[in-house]
Amino acid sequence: MSVPQEAKPRTTAVVLAGGTGQRVGLSIPKQLLKIAGKAVIEHTLTIFEHAEDIDDVIVLMAPGFVPDVEKIVAKAGLTKITKIIEGGSTRNETTERAITALGEGLAEGEDRNVLFHDAVRPLLSQRVIKDCVEALDRYQAVDVAIPSADTIIVTRTHGEDGEFITDVPDRSRLRRGQTPQAFKLSTIRKAYEIAAGDPNFQATDDCSVVLRYLPDVPIHVVAGDEYNMKVTQPVDVFITDKLFQLASTAAPQQADEAAYRELLSGKTLVVFGGSYGIGADIATLAESYGAKVYALGRSTTGTHVENPEHVDDALSKAYAETGRVDYVINTAGVLRIGKLAETDNTTIQEALNVNYLAPVQIARASYKYLAETQGQLLLYTSSSYTRGRAEYSLYSSTKAAMVNLTQALADEWAGEGIRVNCVNPERTATPMRTKAFGKEPEGSLLSSEAVARTSLDVLLSAMTGHVIDVRQQDPTREAAGSSGFEQALASVLDRQEDV
């Protein structure tokens, strides 16, 4: 006779967004500041939206700004957010309001898991969320922390003489607390009920409330992440934006071949740079799934991407014949190697025209068509965009520009529902690369077919404003279960050798 399994408790993420932007010098709450094309709070809410272990989300927003979050949630199509309510004047008061909201509708004796997370920590990994939820199977309270890389000193102020060190704690036992902090709802509620009877009650986080008022409840510590940083100071805005720029994003794959056919059948793709390599493979693949594809290239259709008239003619022809343009892809590019001081003006102008001005013109010309279909513009960068290298100044700098163009247009065109993304393949076996570097060792390069498949996945996704790395799989990273930002760091290091 089988024993019925106990039902898994519901898990709610509470996003605490009651702070203001005073420390970053803003007139609006810092959680509404835009980083990488989206409000900080949208990045944070999207993380929980995609978390398999989270059932629903409650937002506690700074007073007066609830409508702003409601608009963000509606526009982003976030379905897990069930309540958006005003926070209190202090962190403790905000948590108390969340506890009250969490208790509404619960049957007597029913409990649930709750994760309290700072809205201004938009780099939280799925691994940390999962570890917190799993820890609640054994413990009633869970904190997230990382070792301190800095020596911590204790000081005392002596009047006008300033501060003096009074103690230097053992760094090996010191940790820097992060969020989320996770609890059984019954536990955190009880801690706050007891705290309410203390006239001197004041705390900056919720685990300290449990530690002080429920000292017999052990608080388990889950390993956090260095990049799960809190946007508090002006420099944090800059660092966070750069981390988003460098982070690799995985494109969601379709379930099966039938899904590709269903999503691409009847759609129109215009592929610039479609004569060979990645562009040609995208065209072939999309056509096999029923899309109408216009593959354009210098050597096949006489289309020069640096000529605005050629671009306009190609797009208008596709629209006239099919009545729509759903996706515009530009894989065209030139790679010229050499010292800048020794490069002639003609070569410089060619690199600027093809690698930079052409994508700009393609974007401008595509706008009206993509706005009509709420389609997508897909651009391509190079693995050298994070760091320019000697003799690649023109190529690397124009490819870095593609990342900034992608993020800017994703933000600029969001109101029209146009998505803009950028694919970043590592060294790929294409005719352009072979012409520049000759024949390279077997297996050292990505296949253009693999990049084309990922490109289709990006086109069919809801992503926008992302840089999508396409790399040969590293089994050790896969086995270690690395997060996206850990993989991003590894990718940045790898790129030092890539072009």
C-alpha cells in the first residue's frame, strides 16, 4: 500500500521595493531606475516569474508608486504577480504588511514558504532561489550570505579626532548578508508578533528579527553570489549595467520540430548577409519550417547593405509580395586586420559602412514593418566586443557598437512591441573567417548551423535587449550547474583569446 505524499507548501516571493533613490541621487525610487533597458524592479520580477520553485509574487512598493509597478507588470506580461501594495515607512513595517497580505485566504493551520527579496538586487540567480526553497524543507528560517573579501574593522568615534579601530574580527567567520531571506510564514509571523511587544524594536533585516525574538530557531545559511549585488550607491548603477551587458543569455529552445513549423509558417524573414555562412543557414532552416525568406547578399542578389536604397528596396519587395515583414536579420560584416595607423581611408570607410552604418540603416528602414507585425530585429556582434585587441580596432569597436545599438533600440522600440536582440557567437566556421585566418584545427570552431539554430530560437522568443552568447558546450560548466553570470564571467575570460 503506497503512502500518499504530503502536499508541497505554496511558495511566495515577496519583493520589497519600498526604498527611495536618495543615495543614488534620484527623484524616483531606485527600483524604477532603468538598467539595460528595463526598470530594476522589472529585472527582479522577471527572475521570479521564471523560477520554477516560486508559485506567486507579492510586491511592496514605495508609497505613491504602485501604479508605476502595475504598468510595468502589465506591459511585461508577468503572470505570477498577485498583489502590488504600498510598503511602510520602515523595512519592518513593510515586512509586517507583507505578512498580513500573505495570511489572507489561508485556512487555519495552513502554512506556506515565503522569500523576502530586495527589489534592487536584480542579478539574483535561479540557483540561490532553488537552494532557499529546498532549505525550507528542513529549516524554518534561511539566510543568504557570502564570505567577506575585505577585512572588517570595528571603530569608535572620539569627538573631533574622528574614528579609531577598537577591534578587527576574524574575517574567516564573517559573512555579508544578501537576500532573499526565506521563512516558514508561521515562523516569521510569530517573530514579528513577539517583536511588537518590544518598545525598542528596530531591525534592518528579517533574519535578525528571528534571531532576537525566536533564539531557539536555527537560521540556516545558503551560499549567495558575488554578483547578487544591491543597487544602492551611484557606482552600483554603473556596475550592474555592465554586468547585464556582459551576461550571456540562453535562448529558449522550442519543444520539437512541429513547434518550429507552427511558429514560422506564414512568416516573412528578410536576411541581409544571406549569401553564405550564418545568414544562409538561417534562411535554409527557416524555409524548411514554412517561412517565406528573402536571403540577400552581395554575391547572390547584388544587395549591398551599405547602400540605403538596396536595403529599402529589399524590405519593400518582401512586404509587397507577402504583406508582412516579421523578422529582419543582419549577418553581413567585413573583417579587416591590421594596425590602424597603417590602414588606408578606403578600408576604414568600408568597415564603418558595412559593420556600423549598414545595421543603423537596416534598423531605420525596418522599423515601420516590424512595428506592424510586432516583429524582431536581430543583429550580430563578435566575441571581441568586450575588449578591443591590437590590429582589430575597427572590427572590435564596430561590434561593440552593435551591443549598444541593440540595447538602445530595445528600449526605444518597446512601446511598439518590437524586439531587438544581438547574437554573439564565439569563433565560427564561416567563409569570412577562413578568408581572414585560413584553415583552422578541426573542432576548434562553432558551426554556422549551430549559430543559425540559436538565432531562430532567439527570433521565436519574447526576449528583447539581450546579448545571446553561442558557445561550444563546456561539459565541466554544465556539470557544475553554473549560473548565467558565472558563465558570463568565464565567457569574458575566454574572449581574451577570441575574435
